[in-house]
Amino acid sequence: MHPIQQLRKLLKEPSTNQGRVITSNDLSMVIATPKGSMSVTRSTSDATRYQAGETVLLANGVVVGKRQRQPTVYVV
């Protein structure tokens, strides 16, 4: 990889793609992310009922679904 591409990759801020629900209503939610809490809109086709504490997936600032289970972490 070119050194400039490596530098861009290091300087690029990671995008937030998941968070935990703080509060929820029919149109929007407040989500806790690693960058802080943010208010996001729900997708118009999403009829899922979200509860506080659930992990949700985000795409372009819109909630697109929730995680069904937590990933397995192995300790060696």
C-alpha cells in the first residue's frame, strides 16, 4: 500500500455502526455510541420495537435493525 494511503487510513475516523438504545419512540431514538449519545431517525420500513439497553445497527445516521445476540469473546 502506498504510504499516503496508509496515512489516510490512520487519520480516518472510524464510523459508528452500532450503539445501545437509551430511549425510543415511533419516529426517533437516542442511542449511546462510543462517540457519545446521538438522536437518530428510524427507517420508515422498520416496524421493530426497540427497548432500552438493546444494541442497534446504524447506517448513515439511520437505525436499520437490532443485534439478535452479542458476539462471542474467547479468552485465551
